[in-house]
Amino acid sequence: MMAPAPLAASIEVSPKQAIESPDLPGLFPPATRVYVTDLGSDGDETLVRAVRRLADLGYVAVPHLAARRAGARAAVQARIGALAERGGAREMLVIGGGPDRPAGDFATALDILETGFLDRFGYTDVAVAGHPETSSGFSADAAMRALRAKADFAARTDVRMRIVTQFGFDGPAFVAWAQGLAAEGVDLPVHLGVAGPAKLTTLLKYAMACGVGNSLSFLRKRALSFGALATQQSPEDVVAPVERHVQTHPDGPIRQIHVFAFGGLTGAAHWLRERGSW
């Protein structure tokens, strides 16, 4: 059997990186989707500047919008409008995000979608979160119910919707989760989250912060190996089984990978170009 074709990839940056990084021009291929994280500490003007620079560099900027941190309805409408009209955004990742209790008028990503603001301001594509691993305070059943509700919204509105998952380190488990979506009534393309090349200590920090339980257990076992904490971890162990699966199941939901560049943007970009994803 021939080696599987490398999956295409999107990547994630912080607003600060989007605005200030001198490496960004030409670092990614033209029209690469570049997601801009919602850290909860950046105002609308910062996010607009981040999205605008990415668009001006020839990338497809995809800002995050976290429902439980989003605030009042009028503020959400203003942010969505500003990102489109002044930032040039035409895609958005809408997540629940943030604290357990809403800071404003929205408790879930679906609450944002139901406003119609994205359609009003000309957004053509919407990404929603997928959770192959359970996280604190959010059961697998609850996660799947939320995903079904979003898929139902996409079906009745004809919005182009995709699932972008949290990162993890168990490729076969992520494949099984994606393949099981159809049986749950979810028929959406999937972009699987992958941590880019980084030291194990860095990955442990982010896994703890994001509460990805199974991945955290995996990383802790790796950390017990002598010298492992200082070792650069390759994402190939995660991506390779995913690509082998896609080779034999080309009609399945998995379409590409989404890279969290915890070890730095240049290192992630080099890896993606070297392996042929870019």
C-alpha cells in the first residue's frame, strides 16, 4: 500500500502573535486558515487588528468567539460586525468557552448561532468545537448533545459548518470518535486538533490548562522516562494513524488537522512543510 497522503492543516495564533510577529509574512501558504484565539483579555480593537493583519497577509483569518465570555447581546453583535467589516473576517469559530457561569447573555455556542448575527454580517463558514476527550464539568454525553444541536442548526440553515477538535495525543481514539459521529446523527466535516512540535514540559502545561484528561495521563507516563521532559515531542505518532485511516476511509468525516503551535509558529510551520501538509 502506498504511503498515505499528508493531511492539509490549519494553525492557531494568539492575537499578539497575529499583530506583532515579524515571522508571519510568508510563513504559511496563501489562504491557510489561521485561527485567532479568544483569551478573554483582548478588546475588540485588538482582535480586529489581529484579523486584519492576517487577511492582509493573504491568510484566511478565523477568530474565536467564546459564548460565556462574550458579554451582552449588543456587544456580541458589535464584535461580530467589526471583525467582518473592518477585520475582513468571513469565518468564525464559535465555542462555549470561558467560565461555567456566563458573563453576559450567552451560555452556549448555539445561543450565538441562533442570533443570526453571523449571517447578517456575511460570514460564510462557521466552525464549532469538538471534544474527543471529556473535560472537567463537561461529560461526553453533554458534549455530544451539544454537537447534535449544532449539526441540526446547520441542517436547517444551510450554513457551512465544520468541527474543530481540542488537541490530543491518541490518534486512534480520535479517529474512533470521529467515525462514531454519524451514528450520533452528526454529519459534519472534522478537523482534528494536534499539538505541534514542542517539549514535553510545554505540552504538559497546556494539557493541564485545557483539562484533556486522557492526553494528560499519556503525557505523564512519557514524563517518567529518563530525560523525556527535555525532549522535543513529534506529532507524527498522533498524525500517522489518522492519515492511514483517511487513506482507507476517504469518505469519512476527517478532512484535515488543526495545529496548536505550543512549541512556536516557526517550528510548527517547518514541520508542516517538511511532512508535506503545506
